[in-house]
Amino acid sequence: MNKPEILVVDDAQAILAMMQAFLEEEGYKVKTSLSAPEALSFLERQDFDLVIMDIRMPKMSGLDALAQIKKKNNKLPVILMTAYGTTQTAIEAMKRGAYDYVTKPFKMDELKVLIRRTLEAGRLMKELVSYPSESRIKQEEYREGVCIIGNTPQMQEIYKTIGKVAETSATVLIRGESGTGKELVARAIYQNSLRKDKPFLAVNCAAIPEALLESELFGHEKGAFTGAINKRIGKFQQCDGGTIFLDEIGDMSLSPQTKILRVLQGQTFEPVGSEKTTKVDVRVIASTNKDLWRAIERGEFREDLYYRLKVVTIFMPPLRQRKEDIPLLVDYFIQKFNAQFQKNIKNVSDEVRTFFKRYDWPGNVRELENAIQTAVLMSKGEVLLLENFPTLIVQVSPGSQREATKSIDEHKKRFQDMLESILKDSLKFNENRLYKTTMEETERILIKTVLEKTGQSQTKTAQILGISRNTLRQRMKEYSLF
């Protein structure tokens, strides 16, 4: 996979040297420039994934350079650096199209997270999402970007709906289990819309702590809450003229739901800590893996917001309900990972195809993709064999399900016996803090073990543990597992 390429622009050579060393250590390709005109010249000749640029520079300011960058490539994300974070200049930069800004001197850990988020936002805007417009899928049409694969009647209806709603500004609610491809549908709608040259920002409502979600979406004033040392522009204002994707909106608490409803009704909101109304023009696409009607009955979701969201509803079927698409998906993912890993896998064995048809795929298309990725990476031959899929150990036959349940029960019993024995010994040494010590050490070992099993993949680890990536990162920090 190609390394992201970042252009850093600052008139201070020391800053450029520091940034280059830091970014290259993080695995990025880096080019530096001492002036905005030179940087614009580089951008004429070369494509970059991100620009990090100082605001105050001689010859041309970062704001003026930003305006020129956005005229030529509105989807190139730009992070601005400033030593004057409390001034209106940085806020003006956000309004003009910068993805975000950082104040000097900045914390490298925070910058690292911001760069990852910004590169991901840029990828979502630029990476093409294709879907078949005809009843027959032509694999050769999808060599670049990503695509939604499926030829079942359910998928054909989804393609038709995307085509009908893409060029409108209608709000769309995408329902379906995790891993079914809800984000791909949202991006396909965006890329075929009249807003395709404007921003597309995705917000995972389940991954952002409740206390920070309103600020993330609507921004905040300086001093609005503890830690709000500067005014911030929220995602809705950043996305003015474009499309915002509210992923897993069913996990959003009631307070931000009220503001989302107001945006849908009148395209206005107030940043946290402000009485000034901000007006925007943003299309909302939302997704959920929850039954929102049950959430309404429990008082966890606003009924009026539900009806505002479901102007158009698209249901993504789980993979177990469209197993006829599995051969197409398998072939597509083999091609994708052959290119990524420079492999030459040509097929899967008949035994694998039979197994795939019997397996229920609780993780849906994402689970199938991850399984193929691992198998292609580890395989030494040209045909993927059942032994290349060691994690898919639970067959779907009643007998094997009984055996799997029996094995799980036996594992739980052994674990309980071992834990009981260990705790009896622990009582001799640590009577005052036994609960805290035991829970912390158990959690630390569990997270460490799963991280090792997944090759340090935080996404996969969070999925296995059943927690959000945000929670996982907090625990990793607490236990020094970074």
C-alpha cells in the first residue's frame, strides 16, 4: 500500500526539519517548502494527500495559499499551523475550507491523531465508490477505488435507490448490521450528488465520548467547558455546502439529537457556549445498526428526529441473507489483496466455497473481507485452502454448533476454576485492593493478548472485545500499551 504523501510549508527551517523527522518516523512520505508560492508550484506538479501549512509567512500567507489550493482541488485537506490560536485568523481559515488548525507549540501526540483523522477524511472524499448500474457485474470496471458488490434482488434495489436520491438533497437513513457496507452506500450517494465537489465528513457517533460529541459536531466557544482554551469550528460548519455522514446515530445521546433535529428543520444551530445562531447548508446521511423504533419506545431516541431522518431509508441486508453474492465478493477481494500484497492467488478451493455458503458471517462483508485479506497474505500457493482461514472455526451445522457451545462452556468452567484458585492465593497478599488490582490486571492482559493476536490492529481488537475504539485507546494509554 502506498504511503500517504504530506507537504509541509513553513518559513522556519527548524520547524520543517522537526516535522519531516516526525512524519517520516510515522511512516509518511514528506516534502517540505519554505514558502507558499513554492508549495503551490509543487502542487501543480505532484499529488499530495495532505498539506500542513503555516498561516503567517512572507510573500504569501497561508490563508491566500489555502484559497488557491481549494480553487484547484477542493478535496485536498489542509491543516494550518499558527502561533496565534486565540485570534480570529485561525477561525477564518476553517471557514475558508481548512480541515483543522494546530497552535504552536503543538503536542506531537495530538498532531499524530489529527493527521490520521485528516488523511482518513481526505481518503473518504477522493476514493471512488462504484456500484453496478446494470444487472450484470463487470469486475474489470472496478480496478480503482472500492465498490459495492452484489447481484441479488436486494442489492439491485439498493443501486436503484442510490441513483434516484443521489442528486437530491434528501436526508437518507441507512439501516443494517455492522459490516454490511453502510458507509460505502453513503459515499456512493455523495460521489453521485450535486455536492460531490464539496466536503464529505464522516462522524462515528459511537466512538466519540458523549461529553465531546456536541462540540465535535457544532463547535464551541472559548471557555465553554473545561479544556476549551480556544474557539473551535464543528463538523457541520466545516461541511457547509457538502455532506455529513452520521455513522451509528442510534448511539447518540438525546442532547445532540435535539440540535441535529434543528439542523434538519432549519439548517441552523448554536455552537456550545454561544447564543449566536450559525446557518449552514449541509446534507445529512445517517446510519444505524440499531432498531430505532425500540430506542424510541425506551426513551433513548427522539421520534421527531427519526421521521426527519427517514425521508429515504435504505436497508443493507446481512450477508447471510444474500449468500449468492459470496462468490462475487470472494473474487473481488482476492483481486484487491493480490494487488495490495503483490500476490497471485487465482481462486479458493471447493471446500472453502462450501464452507463459506454454510457459515453465517456474523461480521457480514467486513468479516469476509478480513478473512480473505489474512488468507491472501499468509497463503503460499495460488489457491486458498480451508486451512488458510483458522479464525473461522464455527461451522453452521447443528452438530457443530452444539460442539462449539460445549467447548465454550468447558472453557468458561476452566477459566472460573483457575481464577478461583488464583484469587484464593491473592487474598493472602493484597486484601485491601484486591478488586481494583484484579480487574486492572485482567483487563490489561486481555487487551495486550488480543492486540498481539490482531497484529496490533486497534479496529479488530475493539471489535473482538466489544468496545469502542475510543475506549480501547483510553485503556491502552492507562496500561502503557502503545
